[in-house]
Amino acid sequence: MTKRYILPQELSEYLGISLQAIYEWTSQKRIPHIKLGRLVKFDIIEGDRWLLSQRIEPYG
């Protein structure tokens, strides 16, 4: 069974983004996340959607 909710370290590895960037974007509310008390988790499906939404199309 694949995990749907992952920790910041796992998201960092999965997306190839530094852990520091994940924490900064989380505190700036730039990346979707779930906060349970002090625990922060990320929905891997939402992470994929967010990454795709950041895509910049080339000029045609």
C-alpha cells in the first residue's frame, strides 16, 4: 500500500526540492499542506497537482 500523506522530508525527496524550500513555502502558505498541531503532512496527490500548476508554458 502506498502512503498518501507524507512528511516534509519525504516531499522534498519526491519533488527534488530542498527541505528548506518546503519549510519556507509551507510557512508562506505557498504549497498545500495539512497541519495537525505541530505535525505537518502533505497529500502526495495535491503535491503532484501543485507541481504541475507551477509549470510555465514556452512561447509558441
